[in-house]
Amino acid sequence: MTLTGRCHCGAIVFEAEGPPISHALCHCGDCRRSAGAPMVGWAMYPEAAVKVVRGTPKVYASSEHGRRHFCGDCGTGLLYTNAQNLPGIIDTQSATFDDPNAVPPQVHIQVAERLAWMERAHELPAFERYPAGP
């Protein structure tokens, strides 16, 4: 199975070959701040299984060893590497897959940093589309 993913503007396209090692929903503050979202889905692959097939991501040193790869045009986060803690591994932001349903998440991680309101977010009212006015 090969999954393709892309940034919002389509300037960067990547492929991930085979099944992921794992797929986790990360609640850490770093991921939240980087994505502007309450959590980020990461599908982890061997580094050789992921290749950028169009464009060149910008790389940001988000920590001493962590590197976040993103589109320099639209800002979409795409990949993460950490040669110290995850040698030979690359994380893909799973929501950027063309078919994000293809690889369901398996676990929540870094829940010690989870926003308190996320614990019960599934209990909020839900609307098929943007709700009508107040």
C-alpha cells in the first residue's frame, strides 16, 4: 500500500510505502503550538519508506534534535524527524494524507499535556456542516 500526502497548496507531495509502524494522536505542547490544533496525528514509518515526490519542504529545528518539515508557501506541517530519539524513523502528519481514513490511529500519546477539554470533546454537539446562526 502506498499513501500519498500533500500540503494545503499542493506544492509539496510525499509518498509513504507500506503499513506504518504506528499511528498516534499526539497531545504535546510542541505539536499543538506547531499545528495550531489541540492534537496532531503522526503515522510513523521507516525513513526509507517515505519520500518527497514534489517540492522541497522547509525544515525547522523545533528542538535540539527534532526537525519539523513543512511547506514554505502555505505553512502546512508534513514530516518530523529526530535522529537522536527516533533514528531511522520519519513521522508523517496523517491528516495530510490524501486518504486520511486509510490508516486509523492506534493510540493517544503525551496525554500528560492534553488540554483538559479534549478529554470530553467527543461529547460536544455535532453538526454535519457549519451550524445556522445563534
